[in-house]
Amino acid sequence: MSGFPYPADTANPWLGRAVLHVDLDAFFAAVEQLDHPEWRGKPVIVGGSPTGRGVVSTCSYEARVFGVRSAMSSARAAALCPDAIWAPSRFGRYKELSDAVFAIFRDESPFVAPVSVDEAYLDITPGEHSSEHPIAIAERIRARIAELGITGSGGLATSRTVAKIASDHEKPDALTVVWPGFEAEFLAPLPVRALPGIGPKSAERLTAFGVRTLGELAALDDATASQLLGSHGRSTVLRAAGIDERPVTGRDPAKSVSAERTFSTDIRERAEVEQAIMSLATRVARRLRRKELAGRTVTLKLRYSDFTTKTVRQTLPHGIDDEAELARVATELLRGAWSPGVGVRLLGVGVSGFHEAAEQLDLLASLNEPVAEQPGQRRTLVKGLDAVRERFGDTSVLSGRELLKREERKPVDEEQDVEEGR
């Protein structure tokens, strides 16, 4: 446990809001080591087979020493760490442990904002719901997590942004405390990439302008910030200074819902890609309807055999949650991303820019497959198909083209649903 600039000592009073960010350490790999004690202290990689075309979901800290990272190709990870123990993902087991951890969170605070199965924010402000010192609460939470056989790192600060950065400051199994009033001082020397939301392209623009640290970013005027970072420039500058008033309230709504497929062998025919788009669109649309969401922005992602990635998107005047229209838009986007003759390794279809479906769906939008003549009939049909797939599985209802392609393609491709929160 460490504190900035003072030691993490409960003898010092906490003034102001207290936000705790908890991130379970290498969660999936930690669960595998918990269930296989003989794997403790050894490099463990969770993900697709190293002999296939999968990717690394996560890995233990012992594997990270060799340079293995999440989202790396399994083949690359195997080359870096040939003695690693490989484990397939067991999402049911991970959810079981995650549920136990979140039960601890909710027992300690009524204000919990989940980020993912292994990450959450908690509001533990003194006087709001407890008279205890926030540091005492944070350490008790980590101790209770340890009793489950896994560990979690935490960051305690006055805002979500600073708490998040603090939790990454000293991993694994540590608590970093940033005392009220010292947020800007703590953040100032850190690289701009340390700020959540600053990706490689934004960091490149900032660096080219001479902005390399969060202290330099926090010093930008509004005009320059907008020039470099667009409409989020002002809020990004404030967060770089440690100013973030977002409350900790329930689950943040998803920013995007997408599905990806890594092909067992590269595909080079455009017709095959279009068929895969339809399959992915069906999965995404079904999840949108389940969440009663409709999105205006459609994204198509292609990763080629040389690992170059093209991402194209289109924003529509209305929200959609129908697979036929989603597939139509994604197929149109393919024109701007298609590289003839180059093998496609991974394909993704996503939707963002959400509104509630009841408010934003344009049921008069054209459909490229008029299974039902009237929009209302079409919507009734897809909801019925959703119910069948919920009960009997995703492959219980397939179009003729999907069935044909399914028989043609051996072995099985690897598929993944993706949901990003704020």
C-alpha cells in the first residue's frame, strides 16, 4: 500500500469524495491458477490455441515477463513464451468468481459502477453511507477478495479518473492512495497515454505538438485542446488535471455492441466476407434487441493476413437494431475497406451511438431482404426468431446461405462478442 504524497495512513482524515477503483489482477489467468494450484508461479495464458489462429484473452504476470500481452496472436505469444501453460476460456467459472467479488462490492457500498467482469468503481465517501475511513474500507475489500483466492489492485482518490490511473500505478495486489488536493501533482509527470481515453492516434497528435505528459496536457488552453482532441478537448484537459465530477452510479451503458470472427483460414473471396457480415450482423442485432437499444453508427473492421487493420464507419439518420439493415450498411462499408487478393484474418461488425429502441427505430427504413412485406411484420418475425435462438441456440435458425457456407467451411472459426462501456 502506498500513498501520494503522504503514506496511506488512516490517522490522516479524508476530506471530500472518495472513489475506489478495483481491478482484479490478471483475472482469468488468476482463476485458472486458483483451480490448478500446480500452475501457481508459472506462466499461464488464457485464449485460443497456439496452434490455431486465436488471440490471447489474458495471461498471468509470469507470462507478461516474456512480453505476452492481451489481444496478441496466440502464435506470437507461444513464440515469446514457449513453456507457457495454455488454458481455454471458461466464462461460466469466471462469472461465478466475478459474482462473488461484486457481492463484496455491494456489501461495502450501495454505489457500485461495474466496468467489466473484473473491474468496478465504488463510492466510499465518508459520511455518505459509512463513518469509516476510506482507506480502511478499501483494504477490507481487498482482503475479502483475497479470501476468494484471487487478488485485486485498487486506486483511491477523489475522482474516477484519478482512481483508475492510481489502480494501475503499482500492480499486482496493491492499493495506491492519492490524497485529496494532490491529484494534479500526482498526474503531472505521467505520459499522456496514462489517461483513459487517450489512444495511440491522440497521443501521436499530442506528442507532435510537444505535449508528452499529463501536466503539459492540463496546461493547454481550450482552443488548442479542441484543435488537437476535437469536441472532447476541454473535458480531457480537465481530467488530465484530476478534475472529474462523474458520479459512481450503477452500470454505465454500453458505448458499443459488436461481434468479431477470427477465421480458421484466411478468406479472399468478397462473397465469403459478405456472408460472414450477415452472420455477425445477426448476432449483434439480436443483442441490441435484447438490450432494447438501437444505434446510429455502424462500424466494419477487417484485419488482413499481414495484421494490418482497416476500420470504416457510417452514421445513419436513425437508429437500427435489425440484422438485414445492419448487414446492408456493413456490406456497403466493405467497399471502402476491401483489398482484393489480400486474405482476411478477422472480421468485425459493431453498432454504437445508442438511443432506446422505442425512441429511435425507423421502422420504415428499407430492408434488403423483405421476408415480411410490412415493417411491423418484419419486427414480429425477428423477435420470434430471437426467442427460438434463445431457447435452442444460435445455430437453430439459419438462412440457406448461412447453412451452405457453414457446411463448406471447416474447421470452426473463432467468434467473440464484444461490448464496450464508457
